[in-house]
Amino acid sequence: MNGLMAGKRGLIMGLANDKSLAWGIAKKLSEAGAELAFSYQGATMEKRVRPLAEQLGVARLFDCDVSDMTALDATFEALAQEWPTIDFVVHAIGFSDKNELRGRFVDTSLDNFLLTMNISVYSFVAVAQRAAKMMNPGGSMLTLSYYGAEKVIPHYNVMGVAKA
């Protein structure tokens, strides 16, 4: 396949559905010739991600809980079995307890703040540590921000801090 990304391989993490930014990125990378792998967390997300993967011909799917370092290690070990090297990682992961997004930002609990930061922010560091070992020279790692980090978006609350 010809294209800007022909011969490039990468992992997209955080694909949620056909409305997510990760899906738009995945489609464009695929159109440009990249070979993709997707991660998801749990059976519920697999049911959403697998049909999207099939649309793009993505055969490499990995169940990965980014809050569990052992699971993250296992994901990258499995990926390395498929591809010894990669050229990019897209980290499109964000999570917060939806019940805490309904109230005011100042009512965010410490537990939810830490959970949100761990999954939405620190996981990029943890992913980068593992991906760097496989990354070809000149490779890229991308994480996503959101407009809600700049402007007040109702019910975005602690995610605005996490995705700043």
C-alpha cells in the first residue's frame, strides 16, 4: 500500500466507538497505509472495538487495563511477539467516575481525582516507558487533550484538569 504511513506500525489505545477521536485517527492512519493494533479494556469494550477493527482489517487486538502495570507489561510483551518494533503509539485514554462528573469540580473526591489522573494521565507515562523499548528511531507517541481543558464544559469537571 502506498501512502505517508506505508510500512509504519502502531498501537492505538483508548478507541471507544465510531465517534471517538481515536477512531478518526485510526481511519486516517489506515488510509495512509499504516498497520494498526488496538487495545481495549474488558469484554464490554471489546464488543465495541472488534467491529471497528474489522472495518479497517486490524487483526491485532489486546485487552489491556492501563491501571495495572502487570497487564500493561503483558500487552506490550504480546505486541512485541507480533511486531518487534513499532513506529507510533496513540494514547486516547481518559476515564473518571461518571457519578462525580455530575456535580461541581470542587466536590471531586481524592479517590476519584487519583483514579482519573492515573488512568487519564499517568498511563501515558507507563505506556511510553514500554513503547520506547520497541520504538523505531524517529517514532512518535501521541496523547490527546480536549477543549474542556481550556473552557468550561458542563460536567467535564476533573477531566479538564486531567486533559489539560
